[in-house]
Amino acid sequence: MLVRSEIARKLPEELLSTYLSLSNEERKLRFLGTSEAARLTGLSRRTIQLWIEMGHIQAVPIGRRYQIDMTSLRQRLEQAAKNF
């Protein structure tokens, strides 16, 4: 399993730059926490965390929490639907 520092190293630099460049309101529109993503998708919070750790979705680690890129989450869900 990947640790946070390994995830942060694999994080595309442009995603982190994008996150940091957005205002708080814009961040709320573009990024979700793991609990919000789980609630929205109907999946467990742990599944969302595993997808981050496996590199299936992109997220910015902020402190002890992740902020998930909604575009990345949508792409993963569309891919999963195609394989269903």
C-alpha cells in the first residue's frame, strides 16, 4: 500500500498548482473530500481511498485528508460503467 508521501510524489504537479491557485469557492466546485465522494457515488469511503492509493483517481493530500479532483472521479466512474 502506498503511503501519503508516495501519493504526493505521484501527484501531477499541475493538479497541485491548480488546487493552490483556486479560491475557496472554486475549490468547492472542483474538489471533493472522500466522504463527499463516497456519498455522491454510493461507494464506501474506503473504496474511494483505495482508488486514490491505486492511482485510479487523482487527489491532493491536504493534511490528513484528500481533496479529490471531480474530473478524475467522473472519468473513473465512466470507465467502470463501460467495463460493467
